[in-house]
Amino acid sequence: EPEVTQTPSHQVTQMGQEVILRCVPISNHLYFYWYRQILGQKVEFLVSFYNNEISEKSEIFDDQFSVERPDGSNFTLKIRSTKLEDSAMYFCASLRGPRDYEQYFGPGTRLTVT
Amino acid sequence: AQKVTQAQTEISVVEKEDVTLDCVYETRDTTYYLFWYKQPPSGELVFLIRRNSFDEQNEISGRYSWNFQKSTSSFNFTITASQVVDSAVYFCALVYNNNDMRFGAGTRLTVKP
């Protein structure tokens, strides 16, 4: 069964460094998402992406964040200058089409900022 | 506003007890979907069930059952004869018109042997 994959599974970085989290959505899916889950807290929506542009973003998704689909398969989340409070699990998800409603989640990348 | 409330932060039961996890949602949309996910200690989100707003039939899958009531905007989840392996955080989520998903705060279930 096709699945969403994310790399790396765990990333440790120093405060102020740039980090790129990678996701490979399911191949025929058209909508892509990033979510964040700070340890022990709820899963929070960051951004949705469709047709090579951002569809919606939350207030968390500030200028430090960007997303890209550089090559038609990868979907990346970049954090330009990481802060301690960026430490969290980041989930990527993809959705086949507008009437499907079920997002398929990747296993997550745990980001630790020291 | 689109919102999901899981009022129970933590629940602890002894194995073989039945347990119900509550979920109350708010949405202006007439078409929406409700989900339950399980998050074990390993961290991944495991899909359990999806329900659309037009289907109020309750569902049973093994020891799991779901009670969807539009009149009270609730989508509760019951585990019958709980087992230690059911210990996890359970999230209820709402997907509304533009396919965006909003999660509740989660309920941490601990099943003791």
C-alpha cells in the first residue's frame, strides 16, 4: 500500500541553523500539508499546499517557514533560523483530491533544537 | 469557528474495563468529516476511523465502537474490554470544506494490567 514517507526520522540542530524536513507524498496525491506537534501537545496545522502554491497557512507559519515541491515528488518544509521552541514532531500529510477528505500521514520527523 | 474539544486530558483504567473517549466539534459547514487517530508512544499517527457528516450510523470494529450524534455535535469513541496495548494518546479531528484538518487536544489513555 502506498504511504507517505518522511526523512529524517530525527534531526538535531543548533539554534539559529537552517533545517529542511523532507516528505515524499503518495504519488497521485495533489494536496500536501505540514503539521507540528510540540511534545505532549496537540497536532497543529501549519500549511497546506496545492498546485505549487500555499493554499492556507496558520499563524504559526511565519516568515521563518517555507515550503517547496522542488521536483514533483518531494515536499519540503524549511525553517530558516531555528529556535528552541521549534523543537517538535513535524508530520507531513497528503490528500488525493478535493472530495477525498482523508489525509494520509507520514511517520513524522522529530526535530530537536539545542 | 472550526474546533474540536476533547475535554478528557487523561484517563486511566484497569485492563478489561470499557472506556469512552469524548469528542465534541464545532463547524459551520454542512459537509465535514470526523476522524479518530491513535498515537502510540512511538509517535506516529494511526488512522482509526473516518465518518462523514451525512452518515450517523454508529460503527463497531472489533473492540472499538464510535457513536456519532449530530444533535449534540459529538463523536465519541468506546473501547470495550481495554488492553494494555490500547495505551496511547487518542486524537479526534475535524476536516471541513477546504480539506483542512483540525485536531483536538488529545486524550491520554493508560490501561493498567
